[in-house]
Amino acid sequence: MGDVAVIILAAGKGTRMKSDKAKVLHEINGKPMIAYVSETASKIAGENVVVVIGHQRNEVKNAVLHNLNARFAVQEEQKGTGHAVLCALPEIGQDISDVVILCGDVPLITVDTIRELVAKHYEDRASVTVLAVTVDDPKGYGRMVTDADGMVVKIVEEADANADEKKITLINSGIYCVDKGFLSESIHKIKDGNAQKEFYLTDIVGIASQEKKRVSLFQGASSAEVVGVNTCEDLETAQRLMTTAEI
């Protein structure tokens, strides 16, 4: 996929891991999580991969470079996912048409799923395509809000969701494919008027919807693939899923 780049968000501390080690450096089967994500990214975009680093940046950088000659962008202050992508954009090449955004703490995502996401994005000629999955318990995840025709209107984070929105079981995986031109424009329109006072990358979906741009939804077959590792319990779950090949 020569005209696709990948941004990996890997700057956070991961305080809920209750460890001094950066979250993406915690290991599954003896290998740091970020290594799994960067290897997957390289199969999509070759060396057109930008990793956003911050906490323990040198250690994270070394873990990536062990597998991939990636580019790096430093997020000095963790002001949210939108701010992280803003830091990465200057490292994206001029010849890139679309950008896949991955999270460094989602180690089970597969190459096939990302390729299907990108294919859906191209097929629909979308400005933004979101990878979403249905889960039994959506607590803690951003909810996909759709209109009567099933079109995506916005993504609402847990802390900002009302009672009806919290009942939605179709959740945002945090993985996207975005037209680079639209991403470069919309990222500057994100505001931090939310419960966390952060710049949410998810807001580009609402921006696209308001501007009557195409927002596509690709529903992944396996919710296990998008398990985010935020706690030691999550790490154990990811270890089990990877070991038993349940994804």
C-alpha cells in the first residue's frame, strides 16, 4: 500500500498499569506490545510509519527500531489523541494520500483487518473510515452514534455520553483510515471542550459529518483484536488471546 502511511500513538504513561515502565513496553510472550503493533504497521506501509513517543521515549524508540526503521514524533505533553496526531503529521511524506492511525497498546490487531479497513475506505471514497466492533459490555469505550440511515454522525466518549448513548454496544476501536488532506485540515479544528479537557481525535468524525463529508464504518469481525491494554488484567487477557489464537 505505497500511498498509505501509519501513525502509531505510543506516548502515554499508562498509569493504570501501576508500573514505572511505559505502557507500550509491557511484554506479551517476551516481546513489548509496541513491537507487535509496529510489525503490523510495517506490513501495511513499509517504512512510512510514524510513532508518536513521549514517556520513556528512548526506550520506546529502541523497541520499535529493533524491528522497523520508522520515523518518530515527540509529544512533549500528553494533551490527547488529537494532539498526538498533530505532532506526527509533519513526518508524513508528501506522496501519502491516506493515513492509518493505530494505538500502541492494541497489540492484537491483524494485518488483514487493517487491509480490509483501508479497502473499505477506498471503496467508499471516504474522508474518514472508522474500525468499530460490537461488544457485550461497552463501558469505557467511545460509542458510535449513527443516524436513521446507519451513517456515522459522531463518536462519544464514555465520560461525555448521556444515558441513551451509553446503551450503544457498537464501539470505536480507536483505529482509523483518514484522507491525509482532510486530516491535516480537521486536526486544527478540534477543541478541548470535554470532560477530560483533551483534544480527542474522535472529534474529526463529527467535523466530517458537519461538513457533509463521507464517514465510513468498517465493522470488524472480532472484538478481541481491538482489546486495549490499560491494566495488568488487560495484559493477561491479551496474553491469553494471543497464546490461544482466539483472534
